[in-house]
Amino acid sequence: MNTHTIPALNDNAEQLTQAPHVLAQLVDLLDGTFQPTPEQETNIAAHLAICPSCQLFVELTLLALVRDEQERDQPTAEARALLARWSQIAHATLRAKIPAYVEVRKEHGEQVANTRFPLLANHMQTCRACQAEISDLLLWLDLLR
């Protein structure tokens, strides 16, 4: 399971409360003050499918749920399975950013790429598969030149 640090979310937390992000709706949904319509559910799901920052919020929330269940000596299998599945979804979204990351890295350098893609940069610190994919893509691009 891949986890992320909270600072990656805090860097742009104010932006995440504004459209098109769904962080405010997710918080309201979690505390029971928001009951989305079917259209709103569709819009939230569509945004979550492409937004690593909002996905990170969901992942951190699920991680907190697992920890809470552990502290209460409740079964955690269902929450862990949901967290594992969610992590796979979030990983796929981050992997989809790799071509753009590599393009920026080739044009402007690693530091600029890491600044433009902070969640991917953070993820790469622990994900060998994404590290290898980026290395392979960079090597392939070098061979083309």
C-alpha cells in the first residue's frame, strides 16, 4: 500500500476547496451534512477519477478509518480492502501523469518537474515501478535524439 504525506495536500489546500475540486463536498459528505444528487455523485466520481489531490484526501481518510477501527479493536478487513483498492486507483491516476512529468523534466529539469507534479514526485520516492517507468521513458527519449 502506498501512502503519502499530508504536506503534499496542504500545499494547495485552499485551492482544493474551490471548483472543480470536490474536497468541500467530500468533507460535508463524511460529516453527514451533504446528500448528493445522482448528478452530483457522477460529477464527484468523474473528478475523483482524474484528480490526485482529491484522491489523496480520500486515501488519507480511509487510512484514518483503518487506524480508528484498530484502536477500537474492530475488524479492519473491509476498510483495508477499500484502502487497497483506492490506492490502486490513485496509483493509476499518478501513472497517467508520467508522460507530462517526463516532458517537463526534459524541457526544464527535474526540480521544475517535481514542483509542477508534487504528488507524483512524492509518490516516486517510494514507488519503484513508477521510478523505473520514468527512467525507461527518459532513456527512450534520449535514444531518439
